[in-house]
Amino acid sequence: MPQAARTLARSGDRQTWARHLWALPMLLSLIFVAAVVAWLQRTDTLDREERRQTMIADALTLETQLRGQLDFESQQLEEVARSLQQNAISAEQFGRVAEINAGLGRVWQSVTWLDKDNRVLAHVSSASADPSALLPTTATAESVRGISSHLVASIPGARSNISGSLVARYSPTALLKRGVPWWLARKYYVRLTDSLDQTLAASEDSPPLKTYGTLGFPRISYALSFDPPIRDASLELTEHAAFVPWYRGLPPVLMAGFLALVLIATWMLRRQMQGVLRAEAAWRTEAAWRSAMEDSMVVGLRARDFNGRLVYVNRTFAEMVGWPQDALVGMITPMPYWLPDQIEETMQRHLRNMAGDAPREGYEARWRHRDGHNLDVMVFETPLVDASGQQIGWMGSILEITERKLMEERDRKQADTLAHHARLTMLGEIASTLAHELNQPLTAIASYNAGVINSLKRDGVTDADVHDALQRLGEQAAQAGRIVQRIREFLTRREPVRESCEIHQVVVNAIALFRRELDRHQVAITLNNLNETVRVTADPVLIEQVIINLLRNATDALISTRDRQIEVTIHIAGERFLRIDVTDNGPGLAGRGIKQLCTAFYSTKSEGMGMGLAICRSIIEAHEGAFDACEVPSNFAKSGAQFSLSLPLAQATRAQVLIEQHLHEACE
């Protein structure tokens, strides 16, 4: 998956999560309430178990106390039995025994004296007992309901004839009311039950509901066997306060109120977040539009704080300087796109701009691209303000004007070229006029020279030197006339006058015409000709001018050289052409090719017109030849230039060359 697609997918996931983020508080609240419910449920379970364990402990304690109370009553009854034996108490005195009255004041309801045949000898009850001997808390038959039980003590026989047993009837209900502590009676309803769950005795007259309380919640109860001392009886404790679970108390109301408040807050948060999401979506759309507009602009944008640190750049600016946006943001002066040789000047201008002195109409600057090429820019600075209207830096708009500058330079050069061309056109017209005007003086010179020679011959002057000088004067005048005529024809764009000529002689004539310049600049020239009889089809005058121009250029290039040498080589090139190489040991071409050198109005000389090589190339191409230039071969000098021109061979020479090649191949 492309990086952009992954980024969009992650952004979509974040937006989906943010769209439902409002439900998180409600979800957390439900989790919190569930945790509270679980905690309350566990607390209820632990409380119920703790209450049950406490009840068991209380039941065991109460059982021990009741058994101890009954053991105490049994001991008291045995004491009465021993007292009867020892004191020989009669049946009439039986009701006045202090221990018996004390027992009736506690839990005894009646005491019966039986003989050995179980016949009643005496009987006393709480109703017939001495009222002064009874306690205020004595349980009477009317005040105590429920069944009764009894205690038995034997009266052993001894010196007297008294024997039998004592039976004390007591109320289990009174036993419970007397034996159950007050703090235990406030917590539990205590009763004695039989195997059929019938109440034998109870600590209260109006017992609470056994299973459920007033709210319908179960009561905690516990029963343990109380046999003996009471046969087939169980001691049961039942809580007065029924165990109320947490969900029937205040917590559910509080939790319901809490959830209602959270629900209202969640609804309000949802509305708020929907508004935020809509605002964020609008902001994202606006930011995307702004980013798209900024990236589509051809103007570079940069924002800087007061310290000159870059805080924002758009894509156009990054592409303009060749650095990524992430790398540019955070950079501080000096910037990497400043020219290394202008750091101080650029820093001064930067400080002036940071001080608010940047020209409102903008200023031009030259920067360097990351790949090394320079570019011209136009910079406009304006204050950068935040939402509160406070200035926090400077915003710059940068427009690249490199192409505009190049176009202006091209326009200027084109204007200069047109002016130069106009001057050359005027020069051509002047040259044509001069050629036309010089033709007549040269003809007159030739005529006068011929007349002088004829006069000398007629007068019998035989001085050889004079005749030779006059002869050469005539030849030079004729040559000058031919040159003027050919230049005039060339300037009027006529076709060259081609003829079969010996190229060796043409080259020799050109060297002879330029010999004085060669000697003046102390240039040594060498002519290498493999065959002096080779003929070409060409205009010898124009070819001479081409060779003279090449010799002049070579001489000018050798001014800064000590050992000045020029070599002219003539050799056959293939089956149809002859090649002439003019080589010097000067500084060379400096990487320039023949196309650049032959460009019209291009010159390496400060005073050159830039037309010499262009005219030479035109002349050679008009002869159906080729014109080229290269660095000097290594077998001639360490440096230098070599200009070459090729001319078509004459028919006879071409046939001779073919014959020689066939003979050479046959010999091989």
C-alpha cells in the first residue's frame, strides 16, 4: 500500500474513533457502576456470612449460659434435698424452706415432694408460696405461657426414715427471659422448638415473622440441639432485623441518579463533540484548500519568527531552493541557500529586514539551489500576525525571476546583436563600395606598371633588379585586384568561382601573403605536403583567405606562448577529399566546440567581430567541404588547437588516387 494511502487510512481510523469518543464517559461510568455493584454484592455476601458466624457464636454462648443456668438450678434442688434429709423437715414445714422460695423466685413454678412410692408428701407453687420470699421478677403461671419442664433430685435414705425425691417444675420461657442477656435479646428472637418446629418457649411474647421481615427480606436464623436438658428440643436464634440487600437501599438510587447525570453529560458531550468534529472537518477542509492553493502557487512562501527561524515554507519555496519542507522548517541563519561568497552581505540585509526596514516594493536577491546552480528571486516581506493581532514574525513572498532575467539578458544581447549586425551590414556595404572603388586604382596601378616596363624596355634599360621589382609589383597589383573582385562577389552572395588548382600553391601563396605578420610575431611555420601536384576544385582566392584567417587566429593565440609554432599539413582524406590541418601550440580551445566557435558574432578576442570563422565555415561548406576544430594532437605539443578543412579533389586527381589505391591493394 502506498504511503499516502496508509496515511489516509490512519486518518480515517482516527476520525472514526474521534466520532464515537463521546460515548467513552458513559462506557466508563457503566464499568464503574458494574464494579460498584460487584463490590456491593460481595460486601452483602461477606456481611451475611459475618452475621451468620456471629449468630452461631452467640447461639453457642447462649446455649452454654442456659445449660449453666439449668445446672445451677439442679444443684440448688439437690441442696434442698440434702437439707430435707439433714434437718428432718416435715411436710408442714416444706413450704417455708428458704432454698425452695429462692428457687420459686427464679424460674421454678412449683416444687413437689414425693415419697419412695411417688406419692405427694408436700407441694408448693409460686402461687401458694410466701409472697415476701418471691422476687419481683418471679414468673407466675399467669405471666408465663408455654410448656414447662422439670428437674428431679433424689432424697437419699439415712438415719431417719425420710426418703423419696423432689420434682421442681420450671418454665423454659422464664428460663429464656432470665437467661438471655439484654444485648442478645435486642439482636435475636430466641426460642426453643421441638422436632416439628413448634415453639416450646420464646424470649418474647410476640415473636417476629420467622422467614421474612416487613419488607419481605429473609431473616437469618440458626438452631442447635438443646437435648439434654430438654428432650427433643432445639435452641433457635432469629435476627430481629432482616438482612436488607444493597439493591433495596440507597445505593441503587444514587447509582441511578449518577447514571442519569452521566447520561445527560454524555448527551451534552456528544452535541459538543459533534460541533467540534464539524468545526474540525471545516477546518481540515479549509486547511486542505489552503494547502492546495499554496502548493499550486508559483510564488514561494516562508514564515520566520523574530529570531529569523523558519517556521513555515510551502512546497514552491522548497522546490525553489531544492530542500525538503521538513528540513527547512526550524532552520536558522545562515540559510543553506545563501551564496557562500555573500554571507556577510546577506546577513546584513537579513538583520535589516528583521528590524522592519525591508523595502515595501521588494528587493532582488540571488540564492543557490541545493544542486549548485544559482537563481534570482524577488522577495516581498510583510508582518506576520496571529489571531490576536500581535505580530509574531515576518511572512515573505518569493518570486523566482531567473527566467525573466535571462529573457532580459537575451533581449539585451539580441538588441546588441541586431545593432552589431546593422553595423556589419553597413560595413559590408562599405566594403563592397571600397572594393568597387579600389578596383579602378588597382587597374591604374597595373596599367602604369605595364607602361613603365614598356618604357624601360624601349629605352634599353636592362637592370634586372628594376625589372624584377616592377614584375612583382604588377603581379601583386593583379592579385590585389583579384582579391577585391572575389570579396566583392562574396559580399554580393554570388557562387564561388571554382576551378582546378594546385592546393600546394594556394597554401604557399597564403603563407607568403601572411609571412610578414609571422615574422613580426616570431612564429615558426612548417608546411607538410605529401604530394605537391594534388589538385582540388575550389576558388583559390577564397581558400587563400580562409587559410590566412586561420593563420591569423593561430598567431593571435600564440602571443602568450614562448615557443610559437604553426604546422600546416596537406593530406588525402578518403577517395574524394583533401584535408588541410592548421595546428598551433597555443592554449587550446578551452572545451569549446566548432559549433560554438562558428556562431555568428561570437568571438574570443576583445576586439573581434565574431564573423571570421563563421565566414570560413560558410566558404568551405559552399565548396561542399567540411570545417572542424579539435584539441592539438599529443605528438605535436602539450596544448594547442587544430582547425581542419576538407575540399573535394579534382577529377584527374581523384582518378589518380583511385588508381594508386588499387595498385596498393594489389601489391598487398
